[in-house]
Amino acid sequence: MCLYTRWKKPKKAKRNIIVYKILDKTRVSPYRGFVYNLGVKYDTDMDFFINPFDGGLYIDVGFHAFTSKRALLKSALKKDFIPGVAFKCIIPKGSSYYISSCKKEIVSDSIIIKRRLLFNRF
């Protein structure tokens, strides 16, 4: 998963940000195989590369999530979507983050997986 943005610097969360993430039923991320536990704060360094044509950033390392349930559900309708279970998460206050140009995806340097959502598996 890779997020594209034109922001040159990440923003700092002024408050907790609620986001939504797809994992498998055992809370393993589909792209990196990372295992999450509920209620634990995870931190990482974000990494990106610069698009040489327009100077935009592609953020490939960090905690990827959706900015809303609606964005998550719309993504689930795409052909290349990896099936899984939806979880409500928090990007903690003070975390650094980027939001995609379409404002539907977010990547941060910290995340807490709070709980599984109640809709069916995708």
C-alpha cells in the first residue's frame, strides 16, 4: 500500500484522530504481515520517495488507514482490495501524519487498534 500526497512535511495531530484499518481476523496486516494487539500504541518511522515528475511524495512505510468508514467501504468495492476485517483505530495526539490527495487515506507514525467493527467480513 502506498499513499500519494503533495504535502512536503507531515502534520502533527492536535488531538486523537479516529481512523479505520483492514486487518485479518487475527489482527495481521495484509501487506506487511505485522501482528497488532488491541489497545497497544505502535510507533514507526515513516518513509517516502519523491515523484520526479511532480515532486509529490509516495509514503510507503507507516501505519496506513482510512479516514472514514465510508472511505473504507468504498475501497472494499475496488477490484484489487484485499479482504479482511475492519477495525476502529486512533492516531494519538502528537503523532505525525500525511493524508492522501483525495483525503480518504492516511499514514501515520503511531497507531492504536481499538476494536473490531461489527459489519461483516469483506
